[in-house]
Amino acid sequence: MTYLEKYDALSGDREKVALVSGWIRTDTFPFFRELRERRPIFVTPGFTLVTRFPDVMEVLSHEKMFSVRLYASRMDPVVDGPFMLSRDDTPVNWREKGIMQAVLRPEDLPDVREAAGRIADESLDRSAPSGRIDVVSGLGRYVPIRLCGEYFGFPGPDLETMYRWSRATQFDMFKNLQNDPVVHEESVCAGKEMMSYLRGLLEDKRAAMERSKGDPPQDVFGRLIRTSLPAELGFDDHRILANVAGLLIGAGETASQAIVQVLEQILSRPDVRARAAEAAAGPDLAEFDRYVWEALRFNPINPLVFRYCEQDYELAAGTPRATLIPAGAIVFACTASAMFDEHRFPDGNRFRTDRPEPTGLHFGFGHHACLGRQVAGVMVPEVVRRVLLRPGTSLLSPPDGNVDFQGGPFPERFTIFLGTDA
Ligand code: HEM
């Protein structure tokens, strides 16, 4: 029986929704393939799945029609106010994304890449004598959080607290599709702790800047504190803190999961691993980075992003799959599926590094395209590159070598062999 035959055989709405939710988690790619071929816009009693590339782009391009309204109740309590990703075409989003883009200078990227590589190498060197490294704790979480301290200027009280804040908030905002109230509560608590810590840090930083005039800090938080904007823009201290908190929320578990899943995909393909290792040692970083994003296509960090339909809307109008999406519907834009749409990603099942848009939809699209895509675009590949530069790096045999989620939404452990005699 196919997925759709099993689905059609059920009569209860709850059972249907539970079945589809389960398949999105456990059978992501074969389920999406069947939908792309047979029911590309799939309306269920709980949500509508949009699976083909042009339709996913259509959803993500129409923020007034397909809004991020549902994010607000999860994000606002964490940063005690609005956040750019919980608001669509509003003054808050317009202004704050612009300010944040300005302080995340593209000119910083070579240094950010170098720092990511240095931090990764320090951790790899520490693990080398044991011949193994847990990629999650040694690289995936470690490098982004260290960079959050060095580059964003938000080091946190200690690494463990930063991991907890990052994990709790990401979990509720993007992976709590079941609306578990405990998950939400942990995220709100993490947000309160984080904002209180950041308030203290802002005062310390301001005092330190007063003392050391002439040599201002170049980190992102420091730049925000030094930015002087007219009061009518409303970008006060609280807005600074909300956006600095957003840097950790955006950068922590996302980059960790990407680093883990990219490495797993590359190391599990011996031919790709050999070519990627050669590119890692070569002069063309952009050429190497193509391996990273193509690897992530085979296991992206999220199968979808969700939106709320604000008004009745005909999606894919004028095509045989045209479907009326009613106001109030929850829409899943299945980015993982779109990146296998043969019309846009020909030869989708083959690992190819010559795709015209190497980063695909990993960083979203449209109004809410990832603010950190340039930072993540150098940090993630550089960590992976430093690993592949170590000769003999390989997967351990299962179960040790499997990515272990420990029943949760994020990789918690992934040990790889670091050595020369695997
Ligand atoms: C590999 C790492 C990352 C991935 C895969 C990723 C992915 C994404 C995606 C898919 C979205 C769009 C969500 C949606 O449309 O609903 C997004 C938005 C966002 N990301 Fe990232 N991200 C990563 C790293 C980062 C980093 C390093 C930062 C911080 C510097 C960051 C900050 C943000 C912010 C603030 C938004 C909201 C932008 C807006 O509303 O306009 N992300 N990210």
C-alpha cells in the first residue's frame, strides 16, 4: 500500500493528522516523493503540505497571504516583545532586519571563517589523542557558541547555559509542532534568564567602552551599543537585547545540526568523501562549500517551515494542481521536498556539486530568508572542512557511528573516528 492509500483508508481526522505527522518525521523523503508525484498540494484536516518547488516559493514569497503569525506566541515571550521573525511586513521587521544586516558586516566574513576554523581545530586537537570526537559537543554546539561569544559579543555565563538557552528556544520555536506546554515553558524560562543576563552584559559593555575610549569592540553587540539612532526609530536598549538574543537562537542548534548532518552525509559516501577531502585541501573554498550544501540537501535541518493563511488563496493557480487554501489554514512549505523537485533539481537523487544555487532552500526564502545565512555560510563549511582535512576521518560502525537524537529533535551525540588507521 502506498502512503496515500493508507491515508485514504482512514476516516478519522485525528488519525489522519497523526499518521501524516509521523511520516513527516520518519519517512520524510519517500513520503514527500509520493506527494510531489500524486498530490503535490496535500490538504489534511490539520494542515496543508506544499511539496513542489514553485509552490513552496509561492508560499514563501507572499508574506501578506502566508504569514508568520503563529511564531508570535512562541517568540515574543522569549524576548519580551516582537521579533523580526514573528512579524511580517511591519515596521519592526523592516527596521530591525536592516539594522542587523548592517552590523553583521559582510566584510567580517573572512575573519569569521578563520575563527570558526581555529576553534574547530583546537577542539579537534584536544580530541586527537583519543582517536575520536563527539561532533555534537566538540564541534556542532561548541564552535557556534564560541563564535557567539567572540563575534556576536554574547559569550554567556558558561557554555552549558548557552547550550541550554539555545536548545530550549529552538525546540519550542521550530520543532514543537505538537505544542507541548512543557517545551514552551522551558523556552520562556530560558528567554527570561537570557534577557536578564544580556541586560547586565549591556551595562558592563557600556561601562567598559566609557573606560577605553578610542578602541571600540568590533563584536556585533558592541556595534549595536555604539550605534546612535534617533529616538523616533524606537531602537532602544530593549530592542538591542531582543536582537542579540536572536543571534544565539538563530545560530546555535541550527548550525550544530547542520554540521552533524553534513558530516554524516559526506562520510557515509566514500566517493564523495574522497572528492570533498581533496576540495578541502584545495585553493577554492567556494568549490568546497558546494559539497557541504549538497550534503545538507540529503538531510536538511528542517523538513519544512510553517505559515498561516491569512485569506482564501488559490495556490498554483492556472495549473492542474491549483488548490484553494482557506483563510486560517496552516500551511507547511516543505523545503526539503522542494529541493528534490526534479524540475528544479534535476537528477535529484545524485550528489552533484554543480547545482546553480548551491545553498538551495536551506536558509528559507523571501521576506524571512535567514539573517545569518552569510555567517552560517562560512561557519558551517569551515568546521566541516577542518574535519575533512584530518586524514582518515571516518564513520564508526553502527550503533556508535549513528547520529543519536536521544528521542529529541536535535542531534545529541555523533562520534566519528579521527585518525589514520580506520
Ligand atoms: C546552518 C545554520 C542556519 C540555518 C539552516 C538557518 C535557517 C533559517 C531559516 C530556514 C530561516 C527562515 C525561517 C522561516 O522562514 O520561517 C531562518 C531565519 C532566520 N535566521 Fe537562520 N539559519 C541558520 C543560522 C543562522 C544564524 C547564524 C543566525 C544569526 C546570525 C540566524 C538568524 C536568523 C534570523 C534572525 C532569522 C529570521 C529572519 C527574518 O525574519 O527576516 N540563522 N534561518
